[in-house]
Amino acid sequence: MCEVELKAWLKKLEAVEEKLLDMGAVFVGAFTYRDLYLSHATLKVPGEDEELRIREVGDEGYLTLKGKALDKEKTKEELEVKVYDPGTLVEIFKKLGFNVYAEKVKHVRLYDLEGIRVAIVKVEKLGDFIEVELMVEKQDEVEKAKKRLYNLLDRLGIGRENIEFRYYLELLAQRQHPSR
């Protein structure tokens, strides 16, 4: 599977959310995601531009491995499995020599619009974003998916200048260390 995703800074969160509803979006739910990113010094996991993440959502979670970015939009191959005790999984990884090198918390209001996953996101210590995402089976479907996502952002009135290609972790690191 490939995750095809665009994210953009939001200035008027409520107005975009209202427009989504006017377009027929279905509210899926509100969630808080606590993401822990893992690394291992000798195994080189993750590699450059790859992520090994444990996401906690309430009492459940997901273990995700994201491959290297395939394009400027950071389309990635993604493997994910549901876990029922993310806290214990973190401890298992630590005992295997992994370290938690970063944490990100985001508050998400999730919608479905025309099969596109749309998230209105508040990233703690960073700001407000919209994420639009499609999962595709094959890499030859990526370009068509990107066109749908860019089209949706256009329809929502979100200018291309607001699209953010850097990872949230990069943005958070720059906030903490502006000289980098």
C-alpha cells in the first residue's frame, strides 16, 4: 500500500470545516494521536527518510513502518498493524535496543469526503493543518490520487502556497532549534 497525502497550514480552521460539511463530508470522529518515533543505532531502523512509529489512540494503537519518500509530496509505502497495548509494545522495543527519539501529539477531527480521508489537525507546539489522504494499492495509481488531493484542496480554497512538504517532526525540530 502507498499513502498519498498532502498537508497544508490552516488559518481559518472553522471556515474550512464548514465548507467540508457543505460539500457533503461525513464526520468520522475526533481523536488524539500520540505518536512515538523509534530508532535503533545498530539496525539502522528506521533508515534515512523512513519512520517506525507507534501511534496511541486511546487504549489502542498502531505500529507503522513508512518507507522512503517517493516524490516531493512524500508519498510513501506504508505497512501498519493494529496493536492492543501500545505501552507494552514501546517497552518491548526498548528492551530490544530501540529508543524513542521523538514524540508528536495531534488532535484530529476526521472526515470522509468522496473516499478521501480529510483531517482537520491541531499539532501541539506547532499549529493547525488540513491533511488529505488516499491509500492506493499500486505505485502507478499515485499520480491519479495526487491529482484528486490537489483538486480537493483547490475546491476548499486552500492555496498551493499553504501546502507544507516538510514532515511534522522537521517543523517541530525547527521550532525547538530555530538556527537549524
